[in-house]
Amino acid sequence: MANWFECKVTYHKIVENGLQKKVTDTFMVDALSFTEAEARVTEEVTPFVSGDFSVASVKRTKIGEIFRDDSADKWYLVKCAFITIDEKTAAEKRAVSLMLVAASDFKGAYDNFMDGMKGTMADFEIVSIAETPVLDVYNAKLDGGSQAD
């Protein structure tokens, strides 16, 4: 099971008017520890940043699953409640899960989420969908150095 960390990287970026501006971008990294997450985000971001940068923060998230779309340019956080019925009390229980979905817009996020959930036997309900500041998602590296899917 993936262990997702949200990493924020601060660096100077040249903006549209040609001036340098200090920005902080957010990335998701699948790693075993905070140290590995920081090392991975540093490795992935270094080729795209000129000059100095720093990893401003690394925090563990409760993301349960990632739904990718290579044509998408945004990431959305979908909060989903899985609904079960307690056999003894007949009470409805809800277990909330967080999922990150790539999409170009809100409707695309909904569609990609529903496509990803096809075949799911459990009843579920979407609680919310919100755009995130995440720029990219990096899977764990396997022993051979290739990325996992």
C-alpha cells in the first residue's frame, strides 16, 4: 500500500513579466519515511529548478488511492464515504477515504473518479471534490529504479 507524503518546495521562479518571484509548489511522493520523501522530491525537482531551492515541509497524508490521467494538468482531492450496514444494529456506517484524482476540470475529476471506481462492490457516496495545489505525483521507486504504477 502506498504511503503518500505532501512535500512543499520553495524556490525562485521567473514569472511572466521577467521578474524573479519566490514560490512554493506542492508535490505528492510515495515513500517509506519523511527522509525518503524529502530525498525523492529533491531528486525529482532538481532538473526543473535553476538556482537554490529548499524543501519547506514534508507531511504524511491520508490519501488512499491515486487516479491518474496523463492528459490532465490538475489534481483534485475526492472525499468518498464507503457505506456499510452493521448486521447487529442495522445502523449505517460510513468510512471516509481520500483519493487524489488527475483531471483538467471539475467534471473530469468526477468522471475519472467514477471510471476508477467501476467494479467496486461497496456502496459509496462522494462527499466532496476540491482542486488541490499539487503539481505532480511521484510513485515509489522499485529496486530496479523504475517507477511503480
